[in-house]
Amino acid sequence: QTIRNFPRDFDCTCQPEFASVYRIFEDSDGRIILGTSGYGGFVIAFNRPEASDPITCEQLILETESDQQKQIVYAITEEKPGIIWIGSRGNGLYRYNMITGRVIEQITSQTHPRLIRNDDILSMLTDRSGQVWVGSSNGFFGILPLVTDSIAPIELPEWSDLSNTSIHSIRQDNRGNLWVTTNQGLSMIAQNRNTIRSFNLNDGLINYEYSDGASWYDQI
């Protein structure tokens, strides 16, 4: 087996050239979406259903008023086929239509102060009910997408365990519980979203601090 570099080792050009990739996400249409450092997001398409090398690579236009996309993207999730959310460091959230190639809405602490308190987004997850959960460097919150392309905040209790905390990754288990890794250990949000249980060194963790995106959930 061989390891190839993208895009250098493929007959697929990708402009502008990028280096650091922080997030790799596959959407429901089999496209690969990359979150990069300083170049925003890129979408890579394949000749499906046959297995193939990438055939196109395009940069996502998140800021229409600028000729350059300079976002640092740590988090990507899919709301539903054709609609993705992109979390950036310092620029909040982008709700993006993959069909039209346009940003539906940018959500920041200035545009939605009741929803988001910090624009430094580190992690995201869409749960099985379609709710979008977001972790920032200063807390955790939920978004309820509505049919009219609008959104509503999900009302949650004030959990001291997750307030003023960096949320590095979010996972959902088979029972619907959310597992959140932070800079203060590991927390589990119950399926009813009303209770939380946190774990630390006394529970067997070897450290309080988790790396960004460092988590895995198997299907057992």
C-alpha cells in the first residue's frame, strides 16, 4: 500500500494551495470537506458510485466581500443533505448550502448574542434528531434548525461543568447521550438534556485536558 498526498499526487488541481488541515468530514453525498488553517473550507468531489480519485476540488466562499478566504476551520457537521455547518476560530458559525454554493447565514456573538457567547468554535455535532451541538473555547450550546431556514436556540440548564470551558469534541452514543471532551475532563449530557455527569482524575482519567477533536466512539 502507498500513501499519497492531496492534491500533489493526484490529477486534481486545488486553488489556492493549502497546507494545514484541521478537519476532514464526509457528507451524505460522499464529498469530502476539509477545514484548513487560513484558507477556509474546501470540498472534494468524486465520480460516484464507482471508487475513484478526486475529480474536483473547490474552495468554499464563506466571505463574499473578500477576494481571499482566510478562515481557520476546526469544525464541520451536516444538518441535512445539502446543508452543512462550518465552525471557525474567531468568525463564529457559517450555515452553508452545498447546492447553491452560498452561505445561508453567519452566526456570531454579535448577530445572535442569546445563542453564542464566543466566536471561537472548536467542535460540532448533529445528533440523530437533527439538533446541532456546538462547542467553543468558552462553553457549549445547541441550535434547532427550523423548516424556514431560520434557527432557534435550544434551552439548556446552566451547567457549571461546561460554562467557561473549552469544548474539544462532541459525540453521541447509542442511547442518545452526548459525550463532551473539555479542558476540565470528560462530561456526559443525558438523553433528556437536563442532567450532566462529569469525570476527572478521580474517575480514572489520566489528564484533564483533551486535544481538539481527540475522541472516538465505536458501535459496540
